[in-house]
Amino acid sequence: LRANWLRGKVEVNQETIQRLLEENDQLSRYIVEYQNKGRANKCVRYPHVLHRNLICLATIADASPTSAAESVE
């Protein structure tokens, strides 16, 4: 998903957004779990993936401000 997104080949729809949100949730849980166990070095790549996903979501939100505002209400 991410590689295709970076190339602009992923259709942006509610399913794509939901998948990114769910992945972000799981990544956050992994990061916290590893940090709590004192094994932060085992999850070095997760913050990078989380950051990339957040940038993708922000880009989607910026591209469609009216539809994003309507879905929140």
C-alpha cells in the first residue's frame, strides 16, 4: 500500500483511509509495547512507517478539506 501510495497509484477512498488509521493504531501499540519492555531498538522502523502514514493522511485531508470537514460533523 505505502509504496503504491508514494507513486500515486492507490485510489483514495474510505477503505484506504481506514486501513491507514488501523495500521497507525497497531504501530502505536507496537512502539509503546517495545518501549515499555526496554526494547526500543527492536521497533526502530515503526516510527518511520507511522510518520509516513500520517503524512499520507495529512495529504489526503489537505487535498479535500470540504469532504474531510463534512465527515467530522
